Amino acid sequence: MGLKCGIVGLPNVGKSTLFNALTNAGAEVGNFPFCTIDDNVGVIPIADDRLHKLAELVQPKKITPTFLEVVDIAGLVKGASEGKGRGNAFLASIREVDLILHTVRCFQDDNVTHVEGSNDALRDVHIIEDELLLKDLETIERREERLTSQAKSGDKATKDKLDVVTRLREFVEAGNKVRNFPLDEKSLEVVKEMYLLTGIQVMYVCNVSEDDIPDAEGNEEVQKVKEYAANEGSEVIVLSAKIESEIAELPYAEKKMFLEDLGLENSGMDRLIKAAYVKLGLITFFTQGPTEVRAWTVRKDSKAPQAAGIIHSDFERGFIRAETAGFEDFVEAGSEAALKDVGKMRSEGKDYTVKDGDIILFRFNV
């Protein structure tokens, strides 16, 4: 399974530069609003040092990372919920993503136009989120109207749905985001089927100047966003999109040297992706052999047959067992044969819960 993220934010905050850093896809970058007219989509490999370490030991013909799908969604302005800017097209694009990467401009540059005329990170955050809330409220009100009409028949299930939607409408009218709405089993499906924008998980990406890297603690705009995000229970990643675009063009070994020169252990992209995995409850497992070493993404707490199904549906349907080892045990042993010699290769059944870093060989029969 892949992870689909949508990069959103006001025009000229660095969304397309961030997208290019992630994908090297060459999205047009310009100093004017709505430089991005249509959504750019890219699929990028996810950097994982464990994958490279396994490849060093196994020496496969091919190395295949897991991936991240990224959508650079064209700029949103005040009034988008009423159709201004790209309006409904922008809002419809967001519904398709698993995670919103809300990019916020936290740098001062008189040569880069700000659509609002001045820098104010928190104001910019509120502009975006107010538009999403207004669109959600419109969606909820339409659903409430339909259910009100249908509930006249006296159907209990419809009345129950109406109760949930009415409570949700009151919640959103008070300025609350859908993701903070208290859900029980009954209301979960009702809310999910509306595909509400503020129900999507969000991470804030503070785009700072090159001078603020590696230490951005003195940036007042960043601190404002961090305080706001903490109250929202959301993550903040601080990076320079310009630097990240330079890092993205380097080979793996040179990238490490570049980061060391900056005094950084990991790039902003790596930190962003790791935080996204945690936010969405995802983990990585590996398969290995002389033909290929490969990383796979699966939801945390998935059982072995579910993980097998990520590779191929036949693997899940005909699952017999999973020959499993931890990443550290594999590295310490140095090879699969040595791992078996020391008794660190386990045979796990269908009730086994896959762990992050597991190296698995699935046995199946169909």
C-alpha cells in the first residue's frame, strides 16, 4: 500500500518547491499566485537506511523501496469555499488524500510576493483552515437537509444518522474540526461517508529560509505555528524547501555528506515521511533474496496474512506461514543462512502481528 499526501497552502509559500524536492518532478515554480494551475502528482521512493543495509548484506540484483504519492494541490485563497481561485476543484482534490501537508511560509523575502501582502504564518494557517471548515459545513448542512426529509418516514436508522449529523453540524459551527469530533461505532460510518476535509489528518510544514537551518528555534513564525499545532495535537516539520530540493538531486552517499556539513542527521523530507508514517499508523517490513530486496508499507497491528496480501492477494488467500526475523537480528547474523544457524529465524502463523523492520518470507499455497 502507498501513502498519499496532499501539499496545501496559500500561493507562494513554497508548495511546488517542496513538491519538487520530494519528487524531482520539475513542477513549474514562479513568483506569482496560481503558478500551479493543475494538480501535480508524483510517486517517490522513501529513503530508509535499513533497506540500504540489507542490500549491502544480500547484494541483490534490484533494490525497491516503498513509496509515497504526493499531490501538489494548486493554491487556495480566501473565499475558495465560495468558488474563488480554483475553489471547488481545489477542495475536491483534498478529499482524495490520506494526510494533508499544510505548508506555511515562515521566511521573509521581499522578492517573493505574498498573496496577502505581508508575512503572518498563523493568519495564513487560519485562512486555509477556515475555508476547509466552511466547505465541510456546507457538506454537512446538505446531508442534514436530506436526512431531515427522509426521517419523516419514521425510519429509526435514518433518525439515528440525522442525530449524528446534527451534532456534527453544531460541532463544526462552533469552529471545531471534524477530526476532533467524538466518534463511537455508530457515528464513525456516518461521518466517514461524507469525506469531510477537516476530518483528514494534518501535519504542518514550516518552510524557513536557508539561514534558519539547522536551528530554526529563533524563528518567531515557526514558534507560533508550533504552539497552534500543539493545541491541535498535530506534528510540525521545519525545513527549507530550497535546501531540500538541492538534497533531493544528490546520490545517496553524497546526500549523507551534505547533511553532515549542515549539522543534520536527517533531511527534512526524511523527518516528514517518518512523522507521516507515525501519524497514519504505518510501518515497514522487508522481503529479501538474491533477486530483490524490497520495502513494503503496512498498517500497524496488521496480521501476517494481511501483510502478505500487500505483496499479492494470492499470498494472503493461500497463506501458510511467515518465516520472520527482526532487522537487527538479520544484520547481526549477516545472512539468512547464518540467521537460521543461530535460531533467530521464526516461523509465525496467521495470528502473528507484523512489527516494523520485520524481514519476512511468506509461505503460501493456492
